[in-house]
Amino acid sequence: MKILILGNGGREYSIARAILNEKESHELFFMPGNGATSSLGTNLNIKDYGELAEFAKKSGVELTIVGPEGPLVDGVVDIFKSHGLTIFGPSKEAARLEGSKVYMKNFLAKYNIPTARYIETSSIEDAFRFAEKLSTPIVVKADGLCGGKGVIIAQTHDEAKIAISEMLSGKSFGDAGRKVVVEEFLDGYELSMFAVCDGDDYILLPAAQDHKRLLDNDQGPNTGGMGAYAPTPLVDYELYQKVRERIIRPTLDGMKKEGAPFEGVLFIGIMVVNGEPITLEFNVRFGDPECEILMPLMTSSVSDMFYKAATNRLGEIKVEFSKEFAVGVVMASADYPYKSSTPAEIIVDNVHHEDIEKYTHISYAGVSMIDGKLYADGGRVLVCVGIGSTIKEARDRAYMRCGQVHFAGKKLRTDIAYQAL
Ligand code: AMP
Ligand code: GLY
């Protein structure tokens, strides 16, 4: 099958890698892809979605998979569908579950799906008044997309008021902050769950844990994610059932009632508080680096799952997962997440070791190819993935692989999966 993948991260690289490992042969296109996806297929440079859809039609692309939220929120799925193309991802309307925190919170409230107590408002007085009533810490969120930076956990009431004022005035996030959500802080442990949905049915993938802070022991600034592992032993059958019954099923039914059936990846950010799953947020795409560790755990066809989901036929297939564990460790550039770093050549040692060759691989993200050499040129540069029959084995293997990768300024956490060990 000819498949087009939108995006340029490690997430898209890992989807491509899983597809190329299938029994059937496939031809891949990336828009825009990165310096390493060019070795897996053809990188394109067609920014206009209408033109891209024309290209897909002309080239016989049978399936398009959208990685990041940007194109989804911009309506790429609607445009491709209007050209009669098969594309996996939510419509512009359904993507509002991620594109607007106000929409998401109001949706959760309307359908009685558990979430933190909140107010959504553009009035500074109302926001202040609600914040006053909460005990600290207080969570303040900008309504729109802010590249993962739009959530402030304020330690004092004054800090919360500053965050509210700066958002509502447009100072911190421009128009994305003209409305805010103020909510209670939930104290528990966090999970990432992913449901691949076709509007009616869904496949729930093994639960993962991300590591959002830059430094070991969850210190330092928030990032897009510095590492992940799955499945996590922190979720038992009962918790999966609660997530299915209280969150995913009512979300799919609710979105249908809203006239925006949800097709695509529903990424549920969950806080488990006293054994109960509470919805922190929805994203409408795979997490990164969660995708990099979930793809290698799938033993049935990944492209078929996406194809069936995009054609409302998920009920026809059985998706299977390996019994193993996967751990992914992100290697980031020197100045991540503050600013971009000078491109640095990436050297991967050529040491032969059976464990490393069989049970580890690299998913490339922020890299460019110059004269046949790979350079680190983005914030999160790559993810070293280890597979094992225990989390510890998978983690040790991932770190063995990290030890073989070198570039100036490389940065990584040394405690990925600590909550499970
Ligand atoms: P979000 O972009 O909504 O996922 O928020 C980013 C991060 O902020 C989450 O992954 C949580 O770690 C944290 N967070 C968001 N909302 C809350 C909350 N109500 N209570 C505690 N932590 C939160
Ligand atoms: N790793 C979290 C995210 O992709 O948003």
C-alpha cells in the first residue's frame, strides 16, 4: 500500500518503522518528515493541504496518517475526505477536544465524564473569584494550543492570579489565552492511555507513562516528554475497565451526539486519584514519545489497524500486542526546552552486540541529513527504545543503546520507568 504520513517527529518515524516491519510491502511518503525518514520513504515539501491531497490522489496514496495536532486542528482530515481520500485522524470539529480546553472541559461536564472541578471564563474577576475558593496548588490553563506550555501549576494564589492576568491580557499566549480554564489540582499518578477509534468502536492500547520533566526525579521544566514505558503495572484490569466505561465509551457516544464522531487516536491524560481515573485532558493524536514505545509492542498489522479505523471497520479486526515491555529514552539537544542548539553530528557506535541488535532500535526525531551525515538539529533529537521481558530488562537495553549514541550537548534522563521499578 502507498501510505502518506504527516509530521516530522520520532512519533511519525516509529509509525513508519512499524509499517515497514509488516509482512506486506508498503511505500511511504512523509510530509515533511525528517533527516532520517528520507531513508524509509520519500520526504515531500507540499505545505498546502489541498495540493497535498491532489498529490496523494495522483500518486495512488491509499491511506494518510496524521501524526501531530496542528494539521488536525487546521482541518486536514476534512480536506482529504472532500477529495475522496482515506485518512486516519479526527475532523476539524472533533479535533477541538484538543484544540480548545474550554470545549473539552465543557464536553466532559456535559457527559458526566470525571474531570477536575473547573471554571472556564474570559472574565478576570470570575477567574480570580474561583481561584480564591481553591486551595493551592491551582491549575491555570490557556484555552488554545500553546505547544505544550499552556498549563501553569501555581503554588500560591498570587501566582495563580498572575498567570490568569497574563493569559487573559494576551501577554503570555496571544489569542490562545483569551479564555482560561482554572481548575483544582489533582494529586495522584499520571497515565497516558490511547484509544484508536473509528467513530463507533475503539481499540485500547496498553497504558503508558510519560516523563514530562526535563531532569531526573521529575525536576526541572516541563517538556514534550523525556521518556516513556509500557505497559505500566500501575494499571490493573479494574482500572482499564473504569477508563473504558467512564471515559472512552461516553466520549465516543457523546461526540456522536454532538455531530462530530471521533475517528483517530484519543489520547487520554489520566490522573489516578485514590484508585479512580480522572480525565486531565484529551489529545487527538498519539503522544510523543509514547507512540515510539507502543508501536513496537504491536504484533498485528499497524497499517491495517489505521486503515480499518479510517474506514469505520475496526470491529472486523483483532489487534494483538506482544507480552513484552518497551522503554524509550529521549536524547535531547543541549538547550532543550529553552532554545534550539547548534546542529551537532550524530555518531552511533558500530559495536556488534546481540542484545542491542535484536532488542533495541532508535526512532529519529529532530535530525537533518547533510552530505550523508546525520545531525541533531531539533529539541528532542531521538529516542532509544529497548524491548524486554521485564521493564528492567527493557530499560537496561534502552540505556545500553543510549551509550552508543553521541552528539555534542546530548541530554537524557537516567531514571525512565522509575515508577515501575
Ligand atoms: P495538560 O496539557 O492539560 O496535559 O497539562 C500538562 C500537565 O500538567 C499534565 O500532564 C499534568 O502533569 C499537569 N496537570 C494538568 N492539569 C492538572 C490538574 N488538574 N492537576 C494536577 N496536574 C495537572
Ligand atoms: N508526551 C506527551 C505528548 O505528546 O503530549
